[in-house]
Amino acid sequence: MVKKIAKELIVFLSSAFFLLLAAHFLYYYLLVDVFSFLPVFPFSAIVTFLVFSFIAIFIEKFLVKRFDNDYNRALYFIVAIWLGIAWQSCLIYLGLAIVRFLASFYWLMSPEIFAGIFFLLTALLSWRGFYNAFKIRFKNIALEIENLPDFWVGKKIVQLSDVHLGAIYRQKFLSKIVKMVGQTGAEAVLITGDLFDGTDGDFSEAGKQLLKMPASQGVFFVYGNHENRLGRLGMLSHLTGTGMELLDDRLVEIHGLQIIGISFPEEGTKNFNLAEAIKSLSGFDPQKPSILMFHEPIQFEEVSKIGIDVYLAGHTHYGQMFPFNYLSNLVYHGFSKGVAKFNQLTAIISTGVGTWGPPCRTMSYGEIIVITLLKK
Ligand SMILES: [Fe+2]
């Protein structure tokens, strides 16, 4: 077993090493082209920068996981920002290179103009991405549920997903979220996984913020794939004393409304059947109104057939950066953000509050979903 894990780790590290190396070589040629307006190409400066970039990207994840301190978090943040800029710059370069080629039949774009547009657009697109990654907006949804108990009629619940607390999003970001949730007057807060990013560390300050989450009927939470990555036991230690209720494959009934939490399957789980997992929960009643919390937006049709009224999911981040929004839509059959109806079931797929990897969103923004419950 240990041998198998070691073998997999070596394969993973060597592929990451060579992929990263190849990406840096390609980026070198991109920079050669962009800087062609200079009389002398700044070879040493560029190569030094790329060598630092290669080493930093390769080691920062291990460093921040192993030693959670300000220096490693700062390195992690710088690398994440650089990855965001690098990705935007590649897209801009590709687009510009195509325009330059097509225009070359009529007009030759000078290297100065090419470089000028390249830097300007890269800066604008990266800025938009970083701004959206830290800007949180409300998304209001009015939701009709059959047989909704009188207690809940007109009341609000909040969905938070994919906060990704870790090396980048910390207590300040969480404090902003808690304040915003407070403005909604919600009765309950439902956190649909990936509250933690997966890098361990001291989350005691974040815990204090979670304790302040205002919701008279409770704050509920399910595991996402990143909590599995962090390790569920480690995760639980961060939640202790926060007043949050973990719904790890179980449900609670509050004033006649079932709130169901199904954990993201552990790695290696095959043929996961969400509807069966719900049906097997003790106390589940298909006749009573229900809200399901499951991290990933899957198997909507099947879930709609067992009497679930609302399915809250996240996970997709709507791809975060162009063109991954298309990929995310492809993987989730067009349901990677927003609201969708399946018979009586309403599925709500959050684009998340925080981000994974580079703190960069060019195709969406962080959202807090405020749902007003109404009777059908
Ligand atoms: Fe996530």
C-alpha cells in the first residue's frame, strides 16, 4: 500500500515537474516575441524570473501545507496572483497573435503596438479577475415550495458555498461574509461545502468569526471535496465551538422543513448514487418539504424523483476564468451556475464565495445566495 502511494506520488510529481517546465519554456518564447521591440532582449532578467517562478510554483503548496506562517502564505499569495496574470497574458497573447496574423495581409503591426496592447489588456483582464475574486454580491431568489410550513413562509435562508478559507481567504474575508449575512436577516445559513481550501493551519480567528454567523435557526454545513482533502478529522477540529452543525449524511427537521446534508464521497468511491444516499437516511420523509445540501451539482433528475424540493450545490466556481466556464458547463451538462427546474425540484448552483487556485474570476463573481421561501 505504502509502495503504491509512493509510486503514485512519484508519477504525479514528475508529471507536474515536466508540465511546469514545458509551460515555462513556452512562456519564455512568448516573452521573446512580446519584448521584440527592445533593441536587446533582457535575457538574464527574464531567465532569472522564470527560474524563480518555476521553483516557487513547484514548492509553494508543500510549504504552505507544511509550515503555516506569514512568509509562506505571502509566497502562496504571490504565486497564485502570478498564475492568474500568466494565464490571462497567454489568452491575450493568443488573441493578439491571431489578430496580428490576419491584419498582416493589409498592415504590419509594429512590435511596440503589439507589446503596448498586450500589457494593457493583460493588466485590465487580470484586474477584473482579481476584483471579482474578492468582491461579494448578493443574489436574491424567491422560491416556491409545496406544503411549506407556515413558520417558513416569507422567511429567508442563506446559501454559502466554496468560501475556501486557507492561505488566501482568511478572517478578514470571513468577517465581511458574516456582516453581509447579518444584513439579510436570514433564519438559517446553509454552507454547501469547501468552507476550507485544504491547506491546514491556525483557523482560530476564523472560528471566532464563524461563531458570529447570525441565524436563529442554525448554521448547517456539509463536507465538500476540499474538506476531504484537508482530512475530515482536521476539519472537525476547526469547527469545534463554532456553533455550526455538521450534516454528515444526516438530516434535521426544523419547524417541519427537512434540511438534508450529504457529504461529498470520499476519494475512490465508485458509482455514487445521491438519491439512494438520501433515501437511506434515517427519518427521511419524501412527503415533507426538504432542502438538500450536496456540494456537487449532479443527478438532478434522480433526486427530483424522490420528493426533494430544493437542491443547493456549488463546486463549479463557474470555471472561474475564461475559457474554463465552457468546460464547467460541459462537465455539468449546462448546469454549472444559476437556477434550474426538474419537476418539483429547484436546483440552485452557486458560483461560490471564494476561489480555488489563483484568486481570479473573469467569468463570474463571488456570491451570497439569499433565498426567500414562499408557499406554492
Ligand atoms: Fe470549491
